[in-house]
Amino acid sequence: DRYIASLNNFFGACASLKKYTECESLVEEIQKIPASTSLEGEARIFCITLSMQISLYSYLGNYDKTLAVIEKDRIKYRQYKDLISEPVYYMTLYRMGIMYMINKEYSKALDCLNEVISDAGLLRQDTQTHSRIVSLIIHFEINNIDILPYLIRSAYRWLSKKERLYKFEKRILSFM
């Protein structure tokens, strides 16, 4: 357990230093770890690996490969929802939503982001804020003009209540 956590932390450090070859080696190393005897252990390794791959391929700008990994594993990922920590689950789901948006798969992006927005009680507020803003941008992008005013008001109320209404957020909301 500590070994996996150490590899995950080392991955973050390597990614910050842009040592992507080492990041790839770490993903491979975690994938080689034998499946745990518990379903929770199996879920943890699977989710950490998926999150690392999404991050790595995003850093490399290989969005096609990122999307292929997500498509291959997203159903299995959602099956593990109750077996992993809430923040880890929703952070990875947020990353999936961003990748779908980048690849113009707006419906799938909204599915992911709406789940984050509606369920993520323990998720960091900055990620919840970004989820709401990106969701608004997607609705704007797909010309969902009918519900956009409601979504803008809802986002504005949430951002105000959480004291997350900064200059950037105000500009995005006023633009829409």
C-alpha cells in the first residue's frame, strides 16, 4: 500500500519536472504489481494507473491515446466507485470530462462533469469550480441557449456561496 502511494507521489514529482519517460516507467511498474487479494486493492491499483495514464498522455499532448485509455476503462472505473476514496474518484472523473471536451465529445464530457458537480461533496473546491465553468463553456459551445441562463445563475450562486467568485469567474459568467 505504501509502495503504491510512493510510486504515485513519485509520478507527480516526475510529471512536475517534465520527466515523462520516468512517468511512463512508473505507470508500467504499477501495472506489474500483482492483483491484490481484495477487491479494494485491485480497484485502487486500477484507478491510480488510470489516473496516471490520463495525466501522462495529457502532458504529452497525446489526446487520442488519452481518449483511448478512457474509453477502454471508463465503465470498469465507474464500477469501482464505492471502493475508492471519493476525492480520487471525482478528480479522475473530472480529468475524463476535460479530455472528452478537448476531443469535442461534449455529451460524454457533460456526463462526467455533471456527476462531479452533483455528487462531489469532498472534492476540492477549485476542481468543483472548474467543473462548473467548463460545463458552462460546453453548453455555450453546443449552443444550449435555452438552459444557459439557468446554469449561469446556478453557477453564480454556488460560486458566491463558496466565496469562489474571482475576476476570472466573473468574466466568464458575464461573457456568457
